[in-house]
Amino acid sequence: MKTFFIILFFVLIFLTNNIFADIHKYTSPDGSIIYTNLPTEKGGKVVYKEPKKKSAITNSGSFGMANINKESFSQIITQKAYQYNLDPDLVKAVIKAESNWNPYAISPKGARGLMQLMPSTANDLGVYNTFDPEENIDGGVRYLKYLLNKFNGNLSLALAAYNAGPARVEKTNSVPAIPETVQYVRRVMSLYTGTPYHPVDSFMHINKKEPTRIIKIELDDGTILFTNSKLIY
């Protein structure tokens, strides 16, 4: 019996690429050692941890991050930025935050390319090959310019809309109290202005004995947010 379970362990290890599960070790009342991918009993110990999934932003094809030379995109960025009357440094900041200069980046939600255009947005902008740097940057810059015009030149609101969608920003005419969006606006502004960036702690461990605290936050553009998230600025 013990020999069987030990063999089973090695079989499970061999098949982990197919089953994608942690391996748990249990000792039965008769002393037998059991290895299984089913955590159904108490007192088990994980002896093999499933490898973590790849980063949300992935590469397509054989193009690797090591091959990326952001300077190769500078001419396109400068041309498109001046064409649509934007600061090239702002475009570079958005690209850095969106795709980290990877023209083949794909987000979990399906956004693609350097400035991470969603397929529906790309289609509206007439961008048919989102992995073509020139097409993608042209569409991204046009979309950013559209958002700046829509929100009367307010950069914080335009960036928030680029991340969360215009409808959410229009609803309150402010940066939505969404941790990801607040982080995004702060990061792009930091990259653009060269100021230090401090990530926002968007998680809060609430003591049930204490009442939930509502925190008031004032953004750089004067926007006021009230939230129960622990946002540290």
C-alpha cells in the first residue's frame, strides 16, 4: 500500500503540467502516506506547489522583452504626438504604464499593443492591426487627444477615462474611486512629470469591532474623493 502511494506521488509530479494542481501529503491512520491533488482531508501538507501563472501581460509570437528597444518607437511617437498636438513625453508615459513598451502585449481584458487598445476601441479608431506599432500609437494618441478635448484639457480625468472608460468619469466628473484607476493616473502623472511614484495601498484589514472609516482624499486636480478604502497618499 505504501509503495503504491509513493509511486502515485511521482506519477502526479510527472503529470503536473496537465493537471495544474498542488500536491498534498497525508498520513492515514494505518501509517500509509498518501499524495494527492485533492485537498479533502485535514492535516495535509503541500509538498509540491503549482507554478504560478505567467504575468497578465504576455508576449505574442517569438518577440521577447529583451528585444525591445523603445528608442525605435521614438520617431513614431514624436510624429503622432505633434500631429495631434500632444506632448511626446506624455505619450511615452502612457506607453510605459500601459504596455511597458511591448508592441505585442495583451492584457487579461484583451487590450493590445503599446497603448493597450481594446478591440472595440481599435475598431472605432480604424486601427486594424493593433500589433503594428505605428497603427497602434496613432490610434492611442488620437484616443487620448479625444479624451482631453472631452474633459476640457483636464489630464487627470482624461487619463482616468483612458483606463476606466469615459462613462465612469462622466458620471461623477472626477477620477473614479477605483484603486486600479487611481493607481494608473498617479503612475502616468509620475512618469510624465518625473516626480516619485508611491503606489496606493488599496487593501484594508477592517477590525469588525471598529466602525468603518470614511476617508476624504483630494487629488492634484482638486477632485475630492470619499472612500472607505485605505488609500495612502
